[in-house]
Amino acid sequence: MPRTIQEIKNLSPRFRILVIGRRNAGKTTILKKMCDSDGSDLQIVDANGKQDQIHAVWFCIPMDEQRAPSAQFELAFFNARESPVPIIAVCTKFEALLDSEMSGEDDSSDAEEEARQAAQSKFDRTVLQALRGTSHPPDQIVQLQNLDEPTAGCAALTERTYAAIHDKTLSDLFALAQHNSFSVGCTKVLQAMTPAGRNACARAIMKHSKLFANIQRATCRCGDIV
Ligand SMILES: Nc1nc2c(ncn2[C@@H]2O[C@H](COP(=O)(O)OP(=O)(O)OP(=O)(O)O)[C@@H](O)[C@H]2O)c(=O)[nH]1
Ligand SMILES: [Mg+2]
């Protein structure tokens, strides 16, 4: 068994995730959101990839199909799987459940909150229960919504994936990949800015760095007193 990050990286230099799910489940959309960066250490492989070097699986289940909550295809997968690799059930297009709970005319915030609660409770009673009732339930379950919108992100997927990885070395490798993607993402944003925008951004970062340093100093002082 490899022990250090370097040993794992030598075996497979990138954190590898297998993404599966039926057609239209939102797989490609997730990949674009997660890996829209050059040189990311997060590598996505398809089913023909080297499965012995896969570190986690994202199993996408779309919520916009009537049979989604208990689709035999998904449940059969979790009943049959015998894999030591963490599997995260990714329930995509969650807003479809919300839409089905919204009544036609009333779009007040109260009605929306009511619909949100009804959608969540429907999800808990159907999808969640069905998945948890399988022989080998997913290690983590996450809900994603509106990913077709440019500003939507999938931080919850990162968090749940991290939580699903129990091996410390692998979770470090995943965190490292996330960190690298984030850095590359920031660089791309900066590159896309005008020089004036970049300067403004740099000033804001400096200001916050000073603030952060002050907080750190204050925290250290508190630490000393304790
Ligand atoms: N409403 C909504 N649409 C989504 C969401 N995520 C993806 N879509 C849309 O769903 C459609 C299918 O998404 P893809 O990411 O192409 O699905 P896929 O699983 O890669 O599909 P295949 O490659 O055909 O297996 C696209 O039109 C996406 O824009 C979501 O969270 N909400
Ligand atoms: Mg696709």
C-alpha cells in the first residue's frame, strides 16, 4: 500500500474520478465546472479508463425525470457494487423537484420557501431513502441545482467528495488538486481582466491580506493568553 502523497502520485500523478450516470444526467456540465482549468491535477476518466487507478466515483442521478427517485438502474448499481472506492451519489437538476412543488401563480418568497421545504421532504422520503436502503449505499449524497447557469458552482460536491475519502493521503491529494485548480482558475480570471481591473483586484487583495494578517496576529495573541 503506498503511504506518502509522492508514492501515490508516482502511481497515478492525478486524483482520478470516474463520472457515470445515464444520458442527460449532467455529467459533462459538472466536469466543465470542476475542471475548467489548464493543468488541473483532477483527472476525469471515462468507463474505459484504468479503473484500478480510480480514486472516487461520482454517480449522477438526474432529478428531472419522473422515475428518478427510485429508478431501478441507479438502485441496481448500489445493490451490486463491491468497490472499495468511495462513491458519491450526485443528485443533479435538483430544481426540477422544486419546480414541481411550485403552484402556478404564487411566486412570493413564502410560497417559494414552502415549495423548497416540500421538495426537500419529497427528496428525503424517496431518493434518499431508496439510496440508503440499498445493499451498498453511497458514501455521500449531494444535491446540485441550476448547474446550467454560468454562475452556479458545485462546492458541495467538492466538500462531499473530500468527506467521502477516508484515506488521509488520498484526501490530501484531492485537496492539492482542488488547490491547484483554484489557483489556475484565479490566474485565468486575472488574465481575462483589463489592466485597470487587475490593479483594482491587486489593491483589494493587498487590503484583505493586511486584514487577514491582523486577524492572525490577534488570534496568536489570544492563543498566547490562553
Ligand atoms: N436545469 C438544469 N439543467 C442542467 C443542469 N445540469 C445540466 N443541465 C442541462 O442538462 C443537459 C444535459 O447535460 P449534460 O451535462 O450534457 O449531460 P450528460 O450526462 O453529459 O449527457 P450525455 O453526455 O448525453 O450522457 C444540458 O442541456 C445541460 O445544460 C442543472 O443543474 N439544471
Ligand atoms: Mg456528456
